[in-house]
Amino acid sequence: MADYDRSTGAPWSAEDLEQLRILAAEGTATSVIAVQLNRSEEAIAHRAAQDGINLTAASHNPYDPDTLNR
């Protein structure tokens, strides 16, 4: 049985949604966003899909010239 914290099923506040948008835009990994917002990765992915937020993490490949200035 999974452990549930106090945020399970809690409604999303405007501040939570804004933080989700900011972190996603920065290319933050879903697992990191989940920890910062005290929610599961599934909850993050579901809410992002619901609001049309792209969760694709930015590439941090050291050999990719597009990421050298990040």
C-alpha cells in the first residue's frame, strides 16, 4: 500500500500552478517539481497535461552546443 501525505487530493492553488509553469519552463525534471510542490510525479504530469504545460526536461548534454550557455 502506498504512503500518502497530507497533500493527497488537495486542490491546486494559484501559487502551485504558477510554480509548476515556472519550473516546467526552466526544464526542471518532473521528479524535482514533485518534491518542490509536495505532490506525486503522477499528479504533476496529470495537472501539466490538463493545463497544456510541457514537461520535457531541457537537455543537459555537455556535448550539445545549444546547452553550453545554460
